[in-house]
Amino acid sequence: MRVTLKKYLKVYKIFGSNVLSSLFASSLDFLLLLIGKLVIFYILMFWVNSMFRHVSDLNGYSRDQVIVFFAVSFLMDKLIQVFFYRGFQLLPGWINEGDFDRLLLLPANSLFLSAFRITDWNDILVMIPILFVLVSKLFTVGGFSLLSMPIFLMFVFLGLSVAFCFFTIVSSLAFRFIKIEAIMRIYRDFMYLAKFPPEVFSLGWTVLLTSVVPIFIIVSLPAKAVLGLLTWPWVCTGFGSLAMLFVVAIKAWKWGLHGYSSVGS
Amino acid sequence: MHFFRVYLKVIKLGWERVLLFRMNFLMEQLRSLILMFSLYYLYASLFRTQGNLFGFDSVKISTYIILSSIVANFVFNYQMHALADSIADGKINSLLLKPISIFWYHLARGVGERIIELGTSFVTVALFLIITRAPFFLQHSPTLFVCFVLLLMLATALFAVMESTVGLLAFWLLRAHGPRFLFQTFLEVLSGKFFPLTIFPAFFVQILKFLPFGYVLYFPISVYFGLATPKEIGSTFGITILWISTMSLLYVYILKRGLKVYGAYGS
């Protein structure tokens, strides 16, 4: 077990350094991406502040609480992108062009190689202002205590695990369908909306975004945890979703691999 | 006549390309439906206690959601990704060898996709209206409606020339990921796709009037609502045409410079 973990950590380190060296090769591209990501963060923060010029609260949530939701949503989005989103995003292309064959020939788990092949270093830098906003707001907003911190970290990990299972399921479709970009884009759209507390949306919508596309589990649970607003039904839903998605993700990946015909190569 | 015959074929190809990947196409429609629902519930919660916000009432805001979805489906047809990839992979060589223009080729391909997307947008909107029973503001003034349609055509041209220019940067930057992302980010946020630009403070709206992003979505829609004075409508037309001209000149300049440095490595 320890040897396996060591081996995968080594492989991950190699993947990470490869991406980093390719980024240095196209530094202008890297810089523009970084600027774009910082701009979108600050514009959306500006938007929230502008919105609260017109309303005093959003379904009972104060301006600072909504900003915490925004910051946590950005943080989760960036963590997902840093670790595995890019790998899953590029997987359909590798499958279509037959490059996936090479991954299958390597003596490591194909899901690990697919997901963790690309570390988005750019997003690590974007996380700095996000963390700054989050920490500064946590001291002004009510409900935060030091006890909230380990619970917050636990739900961040739960959110990342749920996201990983979700992307595994979606990516499995790439073995059977030529184009699945639209599903990935649906996730991106939902990520914009999950910046708001789930109570803003109708019950049916909350159920959809919790069970079918688990965006609220990924984003809202850590945000509610850090604000001290977590209730037992939400906690049970979070762990229940993870257990269910974990089983479905393993089955979906196996189903996908069985359907891989290596035609692109 | 020959010009139209050639590009009509490309329009048809664009059309067929959309229908080839039916699942992806259906997912795209589902995507716009989901976005409409989400924005509708978000704004419904904002308007629960307020009658009028940032110049919109509940009827106008639900209409705004519908119109922005239709306009975005029609106007936001990204060809720059294909263009940048074709430069990086050397696939653009086959286009360069043919007696056709790269710009018109990509525009025609986009038109084919846009026609089919516009058609299905109406189905998506009908579904949205049936489920939510959201009110819809119908503009009775034919002048304003004609202005809106004309501005939409100009918006499509502006979008096409802007995104093609960004795609051409792949001559210098491999696949131009950075510029494409930057452009898409600015466009999606500052065009008013998710919210009316009047949500921002007045000084920021004034700044946005000098940038091209709002002219591809928000400003044409504000004309539809009758929110703009005749003078403002005139300046919307003027600024849009000015941006199209500026971006067209930039496009030609970048294409000329780009072809000089193009090494056709990928081919």
C-alpha cells in the first residue's frame, strides 16, 4: 500500500513538473490566463457588491455571507481545476485520437493517469486573492469559530471527492460518445450559479443540483460549514451522495473502458 | 453569385456538423434551458421583496433572461477554437490553398450552426415558458423591434470579427489558450449574458459603453425594452459599427502579419 502510494506520488510529481515546464515555454499565454482568472474573480465580487446596492439581503443571507459563498465556490472550483478538471477535460480528445492507448499501456491505474495528468498551476496563484477575501470576510461575518475550520476542511475534501466521482462518470461517456463537451460546459454554468446559497433557488432546483449534478454538495456544504450554518440533513445528504457517486463512478469507468475500441489510433 | 454558392455549401456543412453530434447538441440545448431556469429563480428571489431593481421590473427581467438566452445562442458561436487549433495543427494549410477567405469560411460555418441553434432556441424558450409560466414583455413598437433585429445582425458581425481576431493570435501563441480564455471571460461577464449591466454602478456602465462587449448582447436588448432614448439608439448603432470597422482592420493586419510568421509546423 505504502509502495503504491509512493509510486503514484512520484508519477504525480513528474506530471506536475512536466506541465510546469510547458507553462514556462509559453509564459505570455500563462500570464494572460492568470489575468483572465483574476479579472473574473474581481468582476464577480464587484457584481455582488453592486447587487447589494439594490437589496439588503438575499433570502436572509447578508452581503458578507454571500461573499463567503462566492469565495468558497471559487476556491472549490480552483481546487478542482488544479488537481483533476483539466485531465478529465482533455480525456475525450485523447480517446478520439487514440492517445488513450498509451495510458492503457502504462503500469498504473488508467483513471489516475487520465485525471491527474495535468496540474493547473495557474489556478494555484489565483487561489491567493480568493483565500485573502475568504479569510478577511470570515472575521467580520457572524457564525465562524475555530471549530468550524476542521469541519470546513473535511467538507472541502468531501466536495473534491464528490467532484472527482462526478467527472469520472461524465468522462466515462467519452468512451461511447464522440463529443461530450456540452456536459462539461453544463458543469461550468452550474459552477457560476452555485456561487449563491441553495436557499435562493426553488426546492426542485435544489434537489436537482444536489442529486443529479451535485454542485451544491461540492460548493454549498463547505460554505455552510465555514459559516456555521450546516444542518444534519445537509451533512447526511453530502455523505450519502459521496457513497452513491463512488459506486456509480467505479461502475461507469469500467463500463466506459469496455466500450473503448481504440479506433482513433 | 459564385461567392454565395461557395459559402452556401459551407453553411450547409456547418449545419450538418451540428446534427452529426446529436447528443452534444441536445446537451447544449439543455444547458441553455438550465441556465434560464437558474437565472429565473435567482432573480425571482431578488424581486420577491422589490418591485423594481436596476431599471427592470419582474416582467422585464424574465423577458431579459429569455432574450439573453436566444441572443447568446445565436450570436455567441465560437469559431476561434477551431481556427486556433487549425493554425496549431497546420490544418489551415488546406484553406490557404483554396480560393476562399479564412474569415468568410469560419463565418459561414458559424452561420450554419447559428440557424439551427436559433430554431431550437424557440423550442427551449417555449418549454421554459410552459413550465415557469413566466411573463413576457412584447415590444409593440415596430421601429424598436426593427432596431433590435438590426443591432442583433451587427452584434453577430462584431462578435465574429472579434473572436476571429483572437483566434488568429495562435500564429504567435500555441493554440492561443490565454487570449481565448481572456476574451471569453470578458465577453460572458461584461456582455450582460447573466445579468443586466445596469446592476453595476453608473460610472462602470459608462466605461462599458466604450468597450465592445455590451454591444453584442446587453445594448441591443435594452433597445428592445425601450430603455434607450433615440439619441442612445443612434450612438449604439454608431459605436457598434465603429467597433466592427476597428476590429476588421485589426483582423486584416493580424492575418497579414500572422501569415508571415506561419511555419506550418503541424502539417
